[in-house]
Amino acid sequence: MRLVPHPFLARRGTLLAAVLLLAACKGSGSSDLADSDDPGDVPDPVVLNGPETVYGLPNLDNLADDWTKQDYDDDELVPFEIVPSAVAPASFRLTLSGTEQSARIWHDGEIVATGGTPEVELDGGTEPLELRVEFKDFDTDAVLEVEELDENGDVLQSIEVALRASPLFLNHHLQPAELIIATEVSVYGFDNDAMVEGYANAIGERFESANGNRYFQDPWMQDELEFGYGVLPDGQALDLVIDSIRDRGLDDYPEDVWAGEGFGVKTWGRGYASSQDSFGNLEVSPPVDDFPFGRIYYGAGRGYAPQATKLFDVLEENRIQEPFQVDISWLCVGHVDEFMTFVPDSTAPRGFRFVINDVDAAYEVLDAMDPATPLPRYAGRQNHNYDTVGELVDDNGLRVHNEDVQLDHLDPIREQMIAELGLLDEEVVLLPGLFEEIGYCGNTNAALIPGMANLIVADFGEGTNLFIADPFLRSNLNDQSSDPMIQAVQDALPAEAELHFLDDWDVYHLGLGEVHCGSNVLRTPSPTDWWTNDLGGSK
């Protein structure tokens, strides 16, 4: 649970490796997130004398793959009490309904009931029956029936207690940012120093880098981990890092840095990972009509599919943020973040704009440029082999190919996003983008101009920051003010946002990714009221 904010740099200074802390709450209370001065405090139990719901968070440090483990700390379980009737019962009979893998009941330090356990009797008396519930995972539920029995075994009173674990929420871009992270990379003459320095100069200690040597120069921070959370009616929350099954250089990073006090790290599934198992392919919209917590969307199609079926089964069952698929089979890497995103905008009807690449918008800028303009970053076969703007705009094969990309892929996906999310026309922003065929990748596509929709959104309470790949469509590489493509992007995106154009060319752009692919953002869990929403009810 989120008893204290994640302490990065000035907020903590050292990384803790403590176990997760869990606590209980009633079915009512404030939806504001609350911190505690003492994360080790055991919360007061919920006192029940009639039908009620006990909400909790999963005990993720108890190893979900080893549910037979019986070690626990008091503050990892959710305490509640059953108040006896006026006539003191001789005993209590407990029956837990639900799957064996959803919840279990503890009493006096022992497990007394699971979903696969027949009814059990405990001693009665005038004192409340003190119980604790442990949830194995997010979005699980069970029902505990507690019967008071007299000396003859007759039922004096029966209470049904609904037990409900918080759903898993994935973060969206309207949530406040706390920290941006990326890997420092230097290998084979390539480095990302310019991007790292750009972050540090813009946000200081709110940027933190991982050591590239420790993590095998793996630059794809977005792909390794996804941040999410669970939250309870009293505001307690548990941050979660979902660790991808991609298992490349950054594989140990989530456990090394994030596992500990107030954070869980969990991997669903194992084995061979496709590109679609990377989390640049897993995004969430802002809140929209019928989905007040946003909707999950991810890419698949025609031989492109995630292999972590356990994770995507969990996501598909998530009615809170009901997922839908987008066709990414036309892309080499095949991630939804390559060509579309969402950015905050207080002037928009619902506080955001949907941003998607548009070929016509790119050619509108290019066609207006002086064709003699040199393009030093695009020159040479190791780049894109265009020496001037004229060579780029006069490549008719490239133009026809991009027109097909627009007609066959970008337009249908834009219409799908509008339909799935109920987007308004005024909420859609068309951002310049061009693609080229990648011959060694089955003639699928990757960004020719650095993908500027592949951006990072971060609001640290001082306004929206957008970190965007520098398009380098200019002769003087040091003068961003002379770049007409940067000007076009500034005109298209919300005026209130502060735009930072980062040099991601060598490591990311030439590696078929951009700024978003190489970065990640820790965000503050949003207050929610899922327990009052039909989508949050028991399954």
C-alpha cells in the first residue's frame, strides 16, 4: 500500500528492500490518498455486526506462486472483527466461498479457511471474533459466512462478509508525475548523453538514471516495466511494477530498485517474449465516458501477439479499464506508442487531446521548406540517406508509400480510437510523421522522421512537460528555433505545455524507438471510487 510516497533522491536517498505493507479499510471513507508517519502501524480492524464488505490489497510479498506459504506479518493482512449477538455463542462456524487461490482467513496466527477448505468451527464467547483476510492478487473476491452456534449446534445468527481486493489500475498521462527514469547508455561509439542531459537540465532531481553497465546497456526502459496501483476506500494504495517477460538487460532493475516498502513487483507469465510483450505496446487512455479510469489498449494482429498470456488474461478481465486491441502488424517493432498518445490540455472538453501521426501534416511542412536545405542528420546510408529536403520530398516512392500508410493504417486506427473511446473531433491532434519500409523486417515500417508522438508526458505540479524526439529537419543542428517541423509541432500541441525536444537519434531513433521507448514515469495513484462503480463490483 502507499503509506509513504516513493522516496527518490532527496526524498529517500537510499533504496529500501523492506516487505510490502498491507492494511484494511471499511467500505466507506475518503477517496483522497493518505500517507502515514509510521508505515509499520497495524490498522484498526473493521468491526462487523451485519453484512458488509472488507476491502484489501494483495499480499504480493508472500509470493503468489507459492500460496502454500504461511509466513506473514500482522500489517500484511486485513483485520476485521465479528461482534457476537447478545446471547454469547458457544462457537463460530466459518465457511469461505470462492476459489482457493483468491483469499484465505487467518485466526491466531494460523490459516483457518481457504476457498478449498470445508467449514471450520472456532471457540465462541462474549468477545468479538478476530479474523484477518489475505488476498493473493488484485481484483479477487470471496464471501465469508460466519454462523454463531449455541451449545446444541443451532444457529443463533449468521453474517455474510464480502471480501474484495482492489482491481489493478494502470497509469494514464493525466496523473501527476513523480519521477522520470531512463538508462545511461554508452556502447560501440553510441551514447544517449544528450537525452539524459536534456532530462536533467529540464527537471533536475526528478530525473533518475539507471547504470547502463549494470543493466547490459539495455536502453528500453519503457519496455521493461509498467507502473500501476491498487487503492482502497480510505485512500491507502499499493504501487505495483509489472515486470515484463522480455528478460533482457533491465530484467533485474525492477527488483533492484522498486521492490520494497510500498511497492510490489510482479511478473505474470514466463517464457519466450515477442515484441508485443514489451510495455511500449501497453498504454492507457485518460478517463473517458463509461470508463472513468481510462481504457487499456495494446497492439496485436496478423502474427503479432503478446506471449505473456497470463498477463493479458488478467488485463482482459479488467472491466475497470476494459482493454481493446489495435492492429500494429504494419510496424516493424509493433508498439502502440510509436505513433499515438494522449497529452493533457486544460482547454480541451475533457482535459486531454489524442495525438496521432499524420503523413499529410508532415508533407505540408516539408513541401514548404527550401528544397536546398541540407539535412546533416539524415545524410549517409547509416542514417536515412537524404542529403537535402529536396531529395526527401522528391522521393515519389516514399511519398506513395506514406500515403498508403495513412490510408491503410493511420486513418482506420484513428477512427477506431474515436469509436472505442468516444473521442470528439476537437480532441484529436494530427502530428507530423513519416515512415519508411524496413527491408530486413518484412517490409514493415518504422519512423523516418523521429517519431514525435512517441513522447513522454510529465506534470510535476508546475504544468505539463512534454519530452519529444528532436526531428532535426534543419541545417544548423544546434538551432532548434530554425526547425520548421519543431514549429509545426509547437503549433499543434497544447499551448500550455512546455515542450522539450531531446536528441535521441543515435541510440533510440536508429534503434527503431524514440523518447517514450527509452523512458518511464512514476505517477501518483489517482483517487478513485471504484467500489461505488458497477464495474468494480464482485465478479
